Amino acid sequence: MKDFIIIGAGQAGLSMAYHLTQLKKEYIILDANSETGAPWLKRWDSLKLFTPTEFNHLPGMDFPNEKGYYPDKYEVAAYLKSYVEKFNIPITFNQKITGLKKVDDFFILKSESETFKAKNVVVATGPFHKPFTPPCHTKISKDLIQIHSEHYKNPEQLQEGDTLVVGAGDSGVQILDEISKTNRNVYFSGDTNITSIPQEILGKTLWWWFKKIGFLSVSKFSYIGKKLSKGGQPIIGTDVKSLLKKQNVICVGRTLDANDTELHFEEGNYKNIKNIVWATGFKPNFEWIEGVTLNDYKYPKNYRGISNLKGLYFLGLPWLFTRGSATLGGVKKDTKFLSNYIEKLEEEPAYTKIILKKQFA
Ligand SMILES: Cc1cc2nc3c(=O)[nH]c(=O)nc-3n(C[C@H](O)[C@H](O)[C@H](O)COP(=O)(O)OP(=O)(O)OC[C@H]3O[C@@H](n4cnc5c(N)ncnc54)[C@H](O)[C@@H]3O)c2cc1C
């Protein structure tokens, strides 16, 4: 029986581990992957962070590059690995938790091979779980290569010929940009009316401005936070207007349907496409947790990570509290809040009543 089990050894789980060590709690981390940094290493090869070094620090150990530098995915994985080494964080890999329930005063966690018990559990399994691909993908001929952005690495995975990128988020736009630099036509399916913001404005990084205007500390419970958290996110760092104007980029509107090799879009039907990259996002998966209440978007209801089940906490969810909650540099505010809460829970139980009066969302 552990005091705490953290599920997930990404930045959220590791930050929480740092704080639990400070509180002298006994804990372990369980992770489905086989090494620290795996979610980053699995992302596409040319990925660079949109946050510069100074916005990537986890608690207790700064990101090692110089200010204003945008690290690549290998540097992030290396940073997380050295974080684990520095703080001697105990992680058991290859343990995907598929069931979690509360029995009396403790939690039972089940993986394929083992059962674990803990008085408290912190779920830090990341913001992205099940890749979503529109249902019409099953009607598409096997002669076309289809890859979800989760598995996209580089244009070498594609066969020769015209390529379609579906999805107007950061991933879609960055992948479109990369493929448009190869010698082929690239079709773009998605909203072309996307706001994009450069990485630097008047000699300062975008994140410097975000901090300056207070954007990073706007909570989702505030009037502005409610609006921002429900609206679309602008694209950071890619000049979308110029990209969509390139000669070999053809905008086709939304993807409507498919029939063998023919793809149907708002702006026409095409039979010449040989590859599709679906940058169509992810759906959350928390259904393996018994007794937790989910909101309309299938994320657990919580107040700053505190769930409706005593002793069960969440971290790293999009807009858990602010825009920064699901970022490298932002998660430490949430883990600090939770560790203060856990500490006070023992010292001043009345404090928890104040917290629990807050609105769950
Ligand atoms: C393409 C892309 C670019 C991004 N760029 C930036 C950026 O520039 N700057 C920035 O700050 N943020 C960025 N982010 C956002 C965010 O920092 C990352 O998504 C980050 O990986 C989230 O960290 P996490 O610890 O919450 O989750 P993850 O890194 O996803 O880690 C979760 C861990 O939980 C484990 N796990 C999941 N389910 C289970 C289970 N059932 N049982 C056991 N283990 C489990 C996984 O194996 C994984 O190791 C980016 C995200 C994406 C997708």
C-alpha cells in the first residue's frame, strides 16, 4: 500500500513527484510506456516547441538551453530524463492502468499483469488519449496511405503523389507546411480562416507578451477564461496565410465523405490523392476510472485537479485551471496548488471544506 500512486510519467506526473518528495510522501509512478519522454519521442521528427526555454521549466530544475531558444522533441525528452535522474523519481514502466476504483478508504489500480493499492492517486495521463479520425476513413481504398498525426513522423512515410492534410490545428498546419516543401501537390481540408500569431513580436517572444498581458494567469473560472477556454486556439509560429497561398497548396474546405479513391470535400471531389494525414485531434479517455464524474467533453469534473472522489486528483488536463495547465512551464502552478492542498488536508481539514465549496467544472 503506497501513500500515493501517480499514473503517468510525463511532465505533469514528474512535477507532482517533485512536490510529493518535498512533502516526504511515499509514492511511485506507473507508466504505460517503456521510457521517460516517450510521448514526445513518438511525435513527428521535425517538431520544435512553440514555447521558448524560459517557459519550459519544471519545478526545481530549469530547462537547460538559453533564453529564447525553441527546443526540439529530443531535447524535451532528454530534459525529462535528467529530471528523473536528478530527483531520483521512482517509475515503474510498462504498466498501463486499465482499471481504477475506490474501495473503502483506498484505491485499487489494475494493469494487465499487476494490482496496486494506494491511499491517494494522481492521474497524470496527459491531455490526448484516443486519436480521432472521421468515420469516412473506413470507406477509403487501401491503395491510399492514411496516417493519423499521432503516427506521422516525416514525409518519407508517404508514397509518391498528391497528399491531403486534414485539420486546421497546430499539428495540421505544421505537417502541411512540412509536406508542402516536398515536390508534390498538397490538399488542405479544414477552416482556412485561421488566426495565426508569429513566435516573436517587437523583439519579444509571444509567450513573453502572454505573460505581460496576464493571459497565462487567466483562470477558466473567470469571465475571460470561460470565453478563451471554449474558443479555438490561434496557430503559433506558422504564417498560415502565406502557406495557404503557395502554388502547390490547394484548399478544399471540410472533408465530407469518401468512396474508394474518390474523396468528397465542400469544394469539390478528387480522385488523385495518394496519401492522407489526419490531423483531426484526440478524444479523452477516463472511462476506466470508476466513480468519477465526467463533464460534457468527457473530462473529469474537478476543481484545480481535486475530483469528486476524496484522494483522487487530476493533472495536465487542458485548461485544468489556466491555458498553461497543459504546458511544460505551466503545470508547476497546478502541482504546487495540489501539494499545498494535500499538506493542508492533514494540518487543517477545515480548509478542504472551503475548497470543496468551489464550483466543480
Ligand atoms: C504536437 C504537440 C506539440 C506540443 N508543443 C508544446 C510546446 O511547445 N510547449 C508546451 O509547453 N507544451 C506543448 N504541448 C503540450 C504538452 O506539453 C504535451 O502534450 C505534454 O506531453 C503533456 O504532458 P503530460 O505529462 O500532461 O502528458 P504526457 O506527456 O502525454 O504523459 C502522460 C504519460 O502517461 C502515460 N499514460 C497514459 N495513460 C496511461 C495509463 N492508463 N496507465 C499508465 N500510464 C499512462 C503515458 O505513457 C505518458 O507517459 C504539445 C503537445 C503536442 C501534442
